[in-house]
Amino acid sequence: RVFFATCPDAFTGAVPWNRRFLTRACFVVDTRGPWYVCVAALIAHMAPAMTSKETDAANVDSNGAATELWRNTRVLGIILVYCAIGSQLSVVNKVVVTFIPLPNAILLAQFTATTVMLLAAHYTKSIEVEPLTWQIARIFSPLVLTFFALLYAGMEVMKYAPLETFITVKSMTPVLFSTCEYLFLGRALPNLKSTAALVGIVAGAATYVKVDAYASYHAYMFCLLFLVAAVSEGLVAKTTIEKVKLNNWSRSYNINVLSIPLAAAQMLVSKEHLHFWRSDNEWSTKTITLLVASCIMGLGMSVATMWIREAISATSVSVVATCNKFISELVNWVIWNKHTTSDGLGAVLVIMVCGVFYEQAPLRVRGQGYVRAEICPCLPRTWFGASKAKEGAGPYGAV
């Protein structure tokens, strides 16, 4: 304690590592007796002092390591939040749409509730939501359309088929994403391990379709729509987020408020408003509670989706979303008997295990994503009216 009082910079990096280590040592062994302190302090002072350049370099390395640690911790936290909410929201939506088979009305309630909760938090000064303008609405329109189509198709799949069908079709998105990112977003092809994982996913999906005892025309038509919407939304989302600099609360508000008219129009077109009080709709305390819970979880999922889109790539997002279905499947099998056969479950487990081993392919040119002159690199450049890709093209913009 005496030595620390006379040399406080020993804990701040202004002395060499061996003196800092011994200073910490004498601080610890002080409880054993004064002789240990004197010996440790004497040895510490024998080390040469650091120059100013060495001190600056040590501080830079320390700050860089701390920044990288914080970045990795933040990304991990975002992934955990996304998985925790997403895995449970899938099960809750499946239960709600089973007892209240009105998917568009459910989506309308979720969009409206999320918008109202965000506005309430904004006016109570808890968060800051930037106002929606015509320019922002125009830029967000492609994302909103694909976002609504994705959720609508997912709800319809869960209405007509078990949750495992939804998990299977969702697990196919990395296969499509990796292809589209190679063609349009400047990424290389997957390595051998990732290719084997994608082959396993496709094989598992094909097996599931073969043994699916609840297969229906409506369900697989909406599965196809889901795949198209998922790929479109994933590719457009990253570009939209980078094009308009808003906080995540504002992004979530814009998407949900712009989705309300789409859900209302789809509900009127499908005439769901005429079926509210049909006998097959179970408006019990349990289902209403689950509907409210889905609205609250929808807000969390909306914000978590914006966070994860900002933090990692589209393919990585799809892989995370697929892997978190382990929890969804476990809960689904525990709470009721509305699930697939044992053969179908085995195929789904193969799909999810293969998804764990998939790795994001790197960019072909470091730091360079979408470049209009370099799309579809597997095809001759003359097909696109150019002899070769222009060098030094800017980073990717709108897709």
C-alpha cells in the first residue's frame, strides 16, 4: 500500500509490464508482511522506464483491444436477444394463428401495437423517434413491402402447416442468400465446410417434404412466397439501413407504421373482418393474452431485427434465425401435440445441425460490396455491355 501511494501510475500503463506486475503483486502480498513489500518494490524499481512512444503504443493497443472486445460483446448480446425473442415469438404466433385463424388481423394488431408503444415511449422522453417524412417513406417502401410479404407468408404457412414446416422453409434462406450475395453483393463462394452444410440443409429439407404428413398446396405456395420475400428483404434491408441514418427505434417505427395500411388492405381483401365472430375463432382469455404477448414481443423483435441487420451480414442473420429454432422446436413439442411426425422431426434436426456449421463467405475484394459493374461475376462481362469491370468502383448502394 505504501509503494502504490508513491507510484500510482503503476496501474495505468506508464511503467513497463514487469513493474506493473510486481506492483500488483506487492499490493496483494502486503497482507503477509512488510518485508515482501520492500523486496517487491525494490525489484520493480530495477526495471527501466518506458519511453513516451512505448507508452503511447501500449495505450493504443489497450484501447484497440478494449474497443474490439466491446464490439464483439455487443454483437453477441444482440444475437442472444434476437434468438430469445425470435424463438418464442414463432411459437406464440403459431398458437395464436391456430386458435384465431386470422393472420392479417393478427399482423395489423402487432403493427399497430408496436407503433403505439414506440410513440408512447417517445412522448414520455424514454426514447427518441424521428418523424416520418415522405422522403424516408419513399426510401423505406421496398423494405416495407418485402417485410410485410415475409411476415404475411410466414403467418399463412403456420396457419396451414406445423411449425416444423415453417422452420424447414426458413432454413433454406442461407442457401439462397449465399448465392445472391455472390451474384450481387461482392462475396466469394462458400468454402468446402459451408458448402457441405448447405448441401445438408437442402437434403434435410427435401427429406422433410417427402415425409411431411400434413403437406398441402396452400402451405407450400406460401412457403415459396416466404423464400422470395426473405431473400428480397434480407438484401434490401442492409442497403436501406446504410442509406438512411436513423436510430433503431426510428427504423422500427417507420417500418411498422408503413406496414399498417398494407395489413389493413390485405385484411379487407381477404374479408377477415367478416369472420371475427365465427365459431372456429376462440376468443378466450388465454388466446387474447397470447395475442397481447405477441404484440409486445413483436416490438422487441422489430428492434432486435434492426440491431442485428446493422451488426452482421444478411446471410449471418439468416443462419442465426435458423439456429434459434432449436428452442422453438423444443417448446413446440412440450406445449402441445400439433407438430410433425418423428421422421419429419429428424429431418428438421439435420437441417438445424447443418446450419450451425455454415460460415459467412468473405468479400471478394476487401471492403467492397455491391458494385453495379461486377454483378454476376460468373457470367461474361460482355453480356452486361462492358468489356470488364471498372476498377475503383464505389461501395455498394441501392440494390
